[in-house]
Amino acid sequence: MFDSLNFKLFGLSLLLLAIGFIFLGQGPVTSIFSWSFAPVMLVGVYCCLIPIAILTKGKSEKKK
């Protein structure tokens, strides 16, 4: 069902989510990381990287 590529992409997604939430909680509200970079990063991971990790076909499924 899931290939090693799926698990690597999902692990990368979890790592980027953790980094995004850490940036979101750092510094004052007017900080560039907590105000613009972290929300864009979190939306990108939730909307792009996690669906890619789920929908990517493995090598064995491509041959069928």
C-alpha cells in the first residue's frame, strides 16, 4: 500500500509542521517568522506536502 517514499514524505511533513509551530510560537507577534513565514509554511505543508505523501504511488503499484 504505502512505499518507503510515502513514509519519507510524511516524515518530512511532520518535521516541517513541528518547525512551523515552533516558529509560530517564537518571538513577539510582529516577528517576521511568527507573522508571515510560519503560517505560509504550515498552510503549504497541510495543503500540498501531506496530500502528496498520501497520494504518491509506490514503485510496485506503478507496474500493475
